[in-house]
Amino acid sequence: MILDIWLFTAVGFFILTFCAVLRIVPGPTLNDRLIAVNVAATLACAGALALTVAMGSLLVALVAGLTACVVFAATIRISQVRKGAAS
């Protein structure tokens, strides 16, 4: 049995992503939650990149990139709307 290091790396990144997602719920402030969402999206993209190398399919990277763009745009928009409402 050969251990695929890229698959092992992808699994490690996905475990770290899960840990970051667990941080979203108990976050004391909105800024902490938004940072946790950004960290989770970044780790998921890193895991998807490692999975792309392991599988040899660029479709995984494409879907991860599009999802990251949506998540990052949403967090930017939420932070702008909440900041405007507070002042």
C-alpha cells in the first residue's frame, strides 16, 4: 500500500477546516466569526489544491476557487453592512 502524501495533506487541511468551522458558532463578536469563515475558506482551498494534485482533476480547483470568491465577497459585504449599521 502506497501512502499518497497529497491525499494525506488534503485530509489534514480538511480537518483544520472543520476546526475553523467549529470556531464560527461560539465566536464572541461578528468580527471573530468573519475571520473564522475566512480562515476556513482559505484552509479548504489549500485542501482542495492538494486534492487536485492527488486526483489530477482541475475541476476540484475550479469549484474551490469559485466557492472561495463567493465566501470572501460575502464576508466583505457583511462586514461593510454591519459597520454601517453600527455607526
